[in-house]
Amino acid sequence: MKLLRLLITFIVISGPLAAGPVFFRECCCRQPCSYITWRGACCVPSYNLYADFLYWQVHPDGLDFARDGGIAALPTTDVEQGKILNPGCRANPGVRIGLKVDLGPCCTWDVFGQYTYLNNNFRKTSSKGLGVEGLRPLVWNLGVGGSEDINLAEGRWKHEISILDIGLGNTFCVDSCFSFRPHLGLKTTWQKLRYRVKYENIVNATTTSQDQICFVTDFNGIGLRGGMESQYKLFRCLSFVGNFAFSAMYSDLNTNRQDDHIDNINSGTSPIIANTWFNREHCTLIPVTEILVGLQWDIPMMCDYEYHIMIGWEAQVWWNMMQYIFVNNNSGGNAYEFGARGNISYQGLTARLSASF
């Protein structure tokens, strides 16, 4: 509640600084529904250009790579609480730019397009000294199994995503206070997901072996996207906005796994041995859900110019994107696991600056 009050206070204060005290009294000290809408007067800007600053927390599922303690050596022995290690989640900045074009001066139909870019990179590392037990791997490979202690475990996640949305929308004005805009179009994306797990085992003072498991997923998809945007005027200048959209992305999902082993990373001469190398390509359908809620400050400068400042919270879920190749054990070389291990979720701040003209 305090955060909401602070946000409203910031918007109310920033408006007079941008437009002046006289405009503020004229704009926000009257009832929002006492004015004829600009669209009703056919005095509507034809173009809306906007730029978003995104600061989203990224959370990929299914990336547990090691455990630290938690299991006793004997059934009759007490044990302290252990930890399951994964890279976790982290907030990263991103950008989005878009353009909406009305199809006529008094027409409620429009075409739009927007491009979104995000790049996130984070990791977690845990290490133990020589002879210290309790750290064990969770991703099985030929170099280390799950039953032996290791001295270092690291999981590193890197994800680069580009999204292009295009479509057609139609605005319905229920009254001068409330409007909603259904839209339908296409969503296309180019993504590369990289997940690297590293294990090290100190054999003695001069010898440390290393195993790396590298997962790389390429997803270039396209599909239908539909949703709804709504705006309710609290004051003439201040509005509550709420948007949602749903997409179904179809594409070939290309998944690679390569395991590398080094006998001694201290020597500098040990060769890198690729003892596991797989590629799997299959057709898949990835659902995507999007939601945004926020407050928007409108600054109409004259009949054919408007400026807008929007601050909101946005969330997206890309369902079943986390698909990797996992090996249970080496019995017969066929104990593999395929399929989805979870989703990729985004949530956080969306700050928009837009101009209509």
C-alpha cells in the first residue's frame, strides 16, 4: 500500500513539472467523464510510438545441478539440513520498442508492431576443500556419478531472446472513461538457451579433474497471438491500464548436449575429451502467457500531440521451454530422459515513454 501511494505521488508530482501548474489544474481537478473523448471528436493522433525499459527477474525451471549435504551416511545418524543448488533467478534489463498506426482519422482499427530484446547471464558456485565431504553432483555424466563427493560445482545460465509481435487491433470506447482494445496477430521469436554445469574433483595437491556438461537449445518459433488492452481514466490525466495476451508458438526445438572431460586442469597439457555428444530436434508447441498492470500519465499538449508515461508490473511465462537431454546412468547407453523440465518466467518493472502524433 505504501508503494502504491508513493507511485501515485510520483506521477502526480511529475505531471505539473512537465506541463505546468495551470495545465495540471485544468487536466486533473475535474471529473474524467465530463469531457468529450478525443476520438469522438475525430481529433485523434494517427501514430503512437513508444519505448519500454524492462527490468525483469528471469527464472528458468529445472536447473538443479548439485546438493550440499542433507543425507546421512547411515540410516541411524542425524544430519543437518542440506541445500539443493541451482543458478536461481536474477533481474536483468531489457528494451522494447513499438509503433501503432491508426488506419484512418476517425477509424477505430489500427495495425501495430513491437520488438523486445532481453539478455540474461547468471550463475552459482559452491566449493569444498580437499577431503571435505557433502558436495555431490545431480547431473549424471561419465566423469562423475551421483555417489561420489566433488570439490567444486557450478551452474551457469545464459539466455538471449528476441521477440517480434505484429497484429491488428480495434478500440472500443464504452464511455469517455473506459476503453478496451482486442487485438490479434502473430508472434515470432529467436532464442538461444545455454546452460553449463561444471564439476571439479581434487585428486591430490597437483591433480584436479574437471567435467563440463553443456546444454544448448535453439528455438525459432512463430504462432498466433491474441489479447486485450484496457484503460480506465481515474482522472483526466491519470489512467489505470491492464493488458493480457496469449500465444501458441510452433517450431522445431533443437537441443544439444556435449560433455567434456579433462584429467588434470593444473597441467595445462591434458586433452579435452568429448565423451558425450547428442543432438535432438523435434517439433513442439510452446504456449506463452503475458499480463501487465500499471498506471499511465497522459499529457495532451495540443489537438494532435500527446505524451504518455506508464509505470507497471509485467509477467510472462513461456511454458515447457526447458527441454534438455539427461542421462540417468550408463547401463546399455540408453537411459536417457527427454521432454520438458519446466518453464521460463519473467516478471518485473516495465516503464514506458510514448508519444502520439
